[in-house]
Amino acid sequence: MSQTEPVKRWGVPQGESAGHATAAAPIKHPQLTGGSGFLTLLHKEMMRFIKVGFQTVAAPVVTALLYLLIFAQVLEGRVSVYDSVPYTSFLIPGLMMMSMLQNSFANPSSSLIQSRITGNLVFILLPPLSHREIFTAYVLAAVIRGLCVGLFIGITALFFVQLPVTYPLWVITFAALSCGIMATLGVIAGLWSEKFDQLAAFQNFLIMPATFLSGVFYSIHSLPPFWQAVSQWNPIFYTIDGFRYGFFAASDVSPWHSLMVVGTAFVLLSLIALRLLKSGYKLRN
């Protein structure tokens, strides 16, 4: 190299001195825009039941139809319900609500317990997700699954019996709130359970009895006074009774009373679930 040949420096044009190099424009790094993973988590939870729709949607529809065929054949004309409402028609809203409740509970609870056991729960904690976004994603996906199940049961039942919808707004309101209650319970159960046995106990000893003893197959007015009083302490009873009012404009209690109970239950359970998520209950250890 000759003495007159300019020295080549990386990032500095030939002929410029070192002093000029220090005054060059700073290197621009790519900006990483922070965002929320809410939509990703919601999509993931929805795809969990959509990809196995034969199991998560079709199977509950078949189960509800079996209930309908058996109970309609055995009890039609033998069980007294609302005036001028056939028992088969009376049964369909109860079966719709029962299936919606069970599937809304199953979606977040099974997702959380599987993530805990397989060890991928950490991937929910690492992204920039607040406890409110995690709660909303799990609950919203569960509500959508429950509503899909109820909708398909209702459509399928139309091939067997007439099902009038007197007040659609009541139907939609109670369907959404009821699925929200069970979805929130599913989040709580999924956070509390460390094994599948604990989750099964939660479902078998709490969810199933409360669902079956809530007026799915009967009107509580057909029960003795003692059991009528017991049924009115069951929040699930108000979800079914208010939902049924939207179809037949008849119910065992006032729909406004049912709405108050269902709305209060949803708010209280949501606050509990949000508190558990915010504190990292059984998540960060």
C-alpha cells in the first residue's frame, strides 16, 4: 500500500478523516413496536375447539338430541309445565342451556390444566398480556363455544318440534351472561386445579349437580315447597328460567329477578378470577 493511498475504514467513505466519521449520522436500529397478544391468545383458544369441532360442538348436539328423544317419549303428556306449552318444546331451552353451560366451563378449564401439565403455561405469562386481557380472551372464547353449541342444538331441534322465540333479546342476554358465568368458573377451576383429578372433582361435584338440579327437565312448581326453596338458591336455575322466558314468555320467577341474580353472579365471579390472575395464583410458581 502506498503512502498516498487513503486508508479504507468500514462505514466511512474514502477521503474522510476520523474526525468526520464521529460526526456521521447515528445508525438507526429497527423499532420494535410493543403490542398486545390478546388477539393471538383469543385465536388460539378459539382454534382449540374449532379444530376438533366434531368433539366439541357436534358431540354435545347429539347428546342433547338423545335427551330430547328419550324424555320426550317418556314424559310427554305426563309432566305438567306452563299452560299451552308442550313438554317437548319446554325441554329444548333447558337442554340448550345445559349444553352451553357445560361447554363454556370446559373450554378455559381444560385449556389451563393442559397448559399447566404440559409446561407451556409460561408462554402465556411471557408476552405483554395484562391479567384483564388473559381473562377476556379465555372467557370470550368459551362464550363463543357455548353459543355455537346452543345455536346448533336449537337449529337441529326445529326438525322435531316448533320452538317459538317470543323475546329474542332475553334469549341472547341470558345465553351470553350464562356462558360468561361458567366460563369464569372454568378460569377459576383451571387456576385452582393442579391435576386432572381436581378438575374432575370440581366438575362432577359442583357443576353437574347444579346444572341437573336447576329445572332443565322440569318446572320447579312441580316440586314440593322445600325443594322449590332449595332450587331458588341455585344460581344456575335463574340462567335456565330466564332463558326459557325468552321463548315462551312464561317462567317460574320474574325474568328481571333472574337477570339480577345472573348479572350479580357474573360480576362477582369475574372479580374473583381477575384477582387470581393479577396475583399470579398458582401461575408464577
